[in-house]
Amino acid sequence: MRNVNRKCKDYQSAYSPLRPFRCATCNRTYKRQQHLVRHMKYECGVEPMFKCPHCDYRASHNASVKSHVLSRHMKIRHDLWN
Ligand SMILES: [Zn+2]
Ligand SMILES: [Zn+2]
């Protein structure tokens, strides 16, 4: 029991860290400046960089476009193949 309590305390203190780096646009907070910089550079207020070649869909991650193409456009082919 004593061990569990101690673990719980450590867990709590580890999960309430100071996050001094705040994004002025969306108020997300980060522990490390490099995380905030990366967020601002690639996530926040950035035009989605990847476009679907089949429609107007855009996403900031290539994986999102891939899954969009698979779910949205590959079904037609899938139907044809069957
Ligand atoms: Zn932001
Ligand atoms: Zn599309």
C-alpha cells in the first residue's frame, strides 16, 4: 500500500509539469521550446501542405491524405475490382 501511494504521488507530480511555452494562436502549451517551434512551424496556422490528387481535400500530414485517398477514392477501384 505504501508503495502504491508513493507511486501515485510521483505520477501526479510528473503529470503536472510547468509548460512555459505557449502558442499565442491556439493557447497550446509546451514543456520545451522546440516543441512549440515545431508546432508553430508545422501545425498551427500553417496551410495544409498535402493535397489529395483526386479532389480538393488538404491535410497537414501526408498520412492523413493517404488515409483519405484510401477511404474516399480507393473504394471505387475496390468496387471495380470486385
Ligand atoms: Zn498553435
Ligand atoms: Zn480526395
